[in-house]
Amino acid sequence: MAAVMVYLNFEELRCEKNDWFSYLRMDEDSYRQLLSLVSPMIKKEDTCMRTAISPHERLTATLRFVATGCSYESLKFSTCISPQALGRIIPETCIAIRRALQADYMKFPKTEDDWRKVSEEFNATWNFPNLLGAVNGKHVNIVPPANSGSYFYNYKGRHSLVLIAIVNAKHEFLMCDIGVNGQVSEGGVLQDSQFYEKLCADQLHIPPPTKTKNSHVALPYVFVGDEAFTLRKNFLKPFSQEELNHERMMFNYRLSCAMQVVENVFKILEARFRIFKSPINMKLENIKGVVMACCFLHNYLLQTRGDTYTSGEEAVDPSYSSEQGIIPLLSLQRTYQEHIEDEALEARELFQQYFNTVAAKDCQDHEKLY
């Protein structure tokens, strides 16, 4: 009976062009390609007692779950799968999605040439030279485990895990990670990551400083983040309000433009996968799997169907409004850096001078900053 109901639903979805996207957040071609990739990992054998739930049913149930954020109890009516079975199927399928997509759809740069390509795309798109990635994080709201007390309590009084991400100029995740409890600052989350460890140890194969067009000064290759991060020679953050003058405001403006790309990614992720619209009620290890699967799906759909995946009219469903108590992905709290290395200050100063001299003609009118 379950197979018949699913089949009929998809026949109905073919009647209207946008129904496929509304139901599963992807078109039919993307779905079938994804199904072929994950099927070997989620296929189960029939037994003498029962017919196995097919890969098709497992994948559609999982995609519907992340697309809507509905409970297992609600999902059973559209899938004809019991809540108990969904509680096993969805986490397993999320792991399979990650494994199927990680080799081709989330590639972290490994060589200097890889990094230069990322930098060239940032410069062409966001007019920011020698930029390797925009870094940011968000609180993913959760229903905390029993007896966890305030361990997952964040500064807004909600329970959360922190999702940290590095994105490129094309709105793709280069790297993402989730798992640190909501009490930890954004900078602390990054410092606990393998990425930051390698960054500090100069093990990321970042190219040496190079001169940009119309400039005789070599600029270092850098990542950018907001006030929550630590300023380093290869990691820029904005000047604080107390430090601002006209030139520093211009630097902050240019950095904020580059940072917009990572903010856009989180907005797209939240709009496409409504699982982020309310606290996720699962075991912690399963929450991590679901969130990572969404990030991999984001890259997959962006690379296979970028034109429809990011189109504005499909990004927001009018049935979802702030009056329904939706809790968005929450930005992380600003932290203060007591000691800043001279190399870090010099790197930021080089970019400040560049944006106020060589690149000043490409900026908007300075008066707009006031």
C-alpha cells in the first residue's frame, strides 16, 4: 500500500511544474540522480516476514522531513511509514546522503592552485582580492537531551548546537561542521576545529602574498569573519566601533560586502530546509547528521540546479510567517580579543590601505557609509 501511495503522489506532482520543488526541494531529475547515488547504501533485502521499505520511499521520507521539519508522527500520514521506522530510516539516509555527495560536492581546497581559483572567483564576484573564504556560524535550535541543564543554553536563552561554515564566492560550502554546544562563542567554535588548527600551523597550503592589479604591494591571502573571530595574519575581521575613522569604515564596508555571501548561504539553507525553522527534536548524533546532510544537499542542488535552487520566488513560502513562532538560525555572539599579534594588524592595515587607494575607485561613494 505504501508503494502505491507514494507512486500516486509523484504522478500528481508531475501535473504542476513547481510541485516537485515544493514537495522535496528539488526537481525530478535531481531527485532521480540523488536516488541512484544513495540507493546502494540504503537498500534493504526483503524477508519472509515483510517487504523491505524501498530506497525510493526512504529517500522521499527523508527529503520531506528536512524540507518541512514536521514530526515523525505527522510524516507517517504522507509516507505510510511508522514513526518508529522513520526514527531509524531518516538518520541512516542522512548519513548515506553525506557519504554519497562528499567526494564530488564539497571539496575543500588542497593545493595552492585550488586556493588561487577560489580567490579569483571572490575577486571577480565581490571585488575582494586574495580572499579564500567567508566564515560564519549560526545557532541551530534543538530540543536538549534530558538532564542536560544549561549546557546547550545560548546567549538568547535557547538550546542550540553551533554550525560553523566556510563558503566560496559561488555560495557553496567549502567546509562545515556542527556539534559544539551553544554556550561556546563563535571564535571558540572555530578554534576547536581541524581547519583552524591547520591554519595556525600553516598546513593549508595557502599561497604566499601576491601583488594585485595596479598595486606594488603584496597582499596576503586571507579568510574573513565577523567580530566574533580572532584577527590573524591570514584571517581578517572588522574594526570595532570604537576604532572607526573614515578609512576604517571603508575597510569594514568592503569586508561586510564579502561577508554577505556566507549570510546568503544561511538564508538559502533556512528557506529551503524548514527543519531549521523550529527546534530539532532528535538525538544529538542524529541532529548532526541531519544538519550535515542539508549542507551537502545545498551544494548538490546549487551545482546541479543552481538556477531554480536559488530563485527568489521559490525561496519563501507565504504559508510561513513570523506570526507562526518560527525561530530562525541565530547569529553568534560578538567576543572581544585582548591580544592581537603585530602581523595580524599589519595584514589588516595593508587591506585597509588597498581599499582606500588602489581599489577606492571601485567602491561606492564614501558618503553612503555615513
